[in-house]
Amino acid sequence: MKITYLGHAAFSIEAHGKTLLVDPFISANSLAKDIDVNSLEADYILLTHAHGDHILDTEAIAKRTGATIISNFEIVEYYEKKGIKGHPMNLGGTWQFDFGKIHMVNAIHSSVFPDGTYGGNPAGYVLETSHHKVYIAGDTALTNDMKLIPMMLGEIDLSILPVGDNFTMGIDSAIKAADFVQCHKVLGCHYDTFGYIKIDHKEAYTKFAKKGKELTLLPIGDNLKI
């Protein structure tokens, strides 16, 4: 599995010959200016919630690539009205796709489209392939529900957690979240994009290391293979 960081909370995940884009907010992110949205490939687009900083480029990418949107019922319905195909899910559900399984898990946040349309419940996901399980937390507060993930799904190989604070978990909460999901390898996201969520990278690495955890903060455009 290859995971490429596209800035903010956006990732491209390659698994079993398919490409899954997560929360594509790229074209309005000045930090991601070197990412060419028009050349990104996508078989699927996984959306955690409806905020503009997670869905901005979804429509354009989906219409260009023919990608299927995976998200909650309300978000999929919103895009289906625009002629974009989708696979609706809801909290607690699991579906077997051609790249692997998606388990939809709880997230504590809010969810509304930029035009004011209700975006349903926010969510996180566990991507399970034949070799790995990756927890994609989405925008969330720390919640005891995270403890259910390893209880129900087994060992998690990597957790993608927001670390920018203010709107989501910060560093300290993300460290505790790693404890809850029993996964000590963390890929950070949702940081530095704008003033409210700028972080001290050195401090973040130090805090994680002191707790025996491995934090990765990828430069935009770089990738991690697991």
C-alpha cells in the first residue's frame, strides 16, 4: 500500500491496483501548489465529512475520472444529484470493495457543505486490505469509541490522525488516540494549512517519541509505503 500526502487532510492511497483519494482539498491550499489536481488519478473518493476543506475538488475530480464517491448517505445523495455515482454508507457499516474493505466508524465533529446543505454525520474509516489495516480518523475529537476499533477489527498497522488542534485533536489528544486504537505508528494530517492549526513539528515529534510512538509528518507530495 502506498499513501501519498496531498496536503491538509488529503491523501492518495494505492491498494490492489486501485487509487483511493481521501478528502481532496488541494486547489485552494497554497501549501499544495505543486500538486496538479488535473492529473490526479482516482477510482474512488473517500469523504469523511462535507466541510469545504475536505470536499473542494471532489466534483471536478469525480467528473474527470469517473470515480465513485464513498461517504455517508447524505453526502453521496448530494453528489448523485450532480450526476456523480456513489456508494452510501453509515456508521457501523462495512462493505467489500475491489481494493479491500471499508469500515465506517464514529467521528466527533460537524458536517455541512459550503452552500449550507446538511452533510450528515462525520465519520472515520478503517481501510482493510489483504495485508494491512489503516485507520483514517477524519476530523474528530478524542473519543472512547476509538477503543472499539482494535476490539472489533484487530491490529491496526497505521493511524492517520489530525494533529492541528483547534478544530480537531491536537498533539496530546492524538497521542492518546494512538493508545486507544493500540497503534503506535501515526501519520499526521490537518495541520499547518492556516493559522489556527499551525504546529511546532519538533515539539510534536518529541512528544510522540517520549510516549514510545512513531509520528510521521510527510512533506506534501511525499509518500509512505506499508
